[in-house]
Amino acid sequence: MPDYKQSDIDPVNQRNLKALDNGGTTTYWQKAKVVAIGAGHKPNLMADLQDGGATGKITITKGKLADPGSLVVTGCRNRREFEDSIKRISKKKVEFK
């Protein structure tokens, strides 16, 4: 898989998570340490992720005051790599189902 710049992926992931309403759900794709959340990613990245990568859903709970909220993740093959990717863009607690 080609090496992608996180600086191309992370802003799109962050924007897509922030755009979700409380309780909203979106799709993600993961292959090794690369995670793409929602739409708007480069076509060549998405083609690579969809070729042998995992896909799943993320449901967001928006936090209030000191509570950052949470992300409920389904379909994840590598939780550690997924969490590492999320930590770069969000302070939300990640829960795997």
C-alpha cells in the first residue's frame, strides 16, 4: 500500500466527525495504520483501503462541558492502530463493539 500523508487524511477525518450530529453514524475504512472516516478522501487512497481493508461504522456521542464524548466503533480489525489514528484528531473515548 502506498505511503499516505497523515496531513492529507487527518483533516478530512476530523471534519467528517465534527459534521456528525449527536448519535450520528458514518462509515470508515482501515488498512493497517491508515484509517479514513467518511467521504471526501482522495480516490487513490479509498481504492487502496477498499482493496483488502476493513470497513465498519462509527457512531458519535457528543460531549458536554468537561466530557469529550465517545465514538462507538464496529468492524475494527486492529484496535490499537485505530485508536492511534483517532488520538491525532479527537479526545473522544473510543469504544469497540
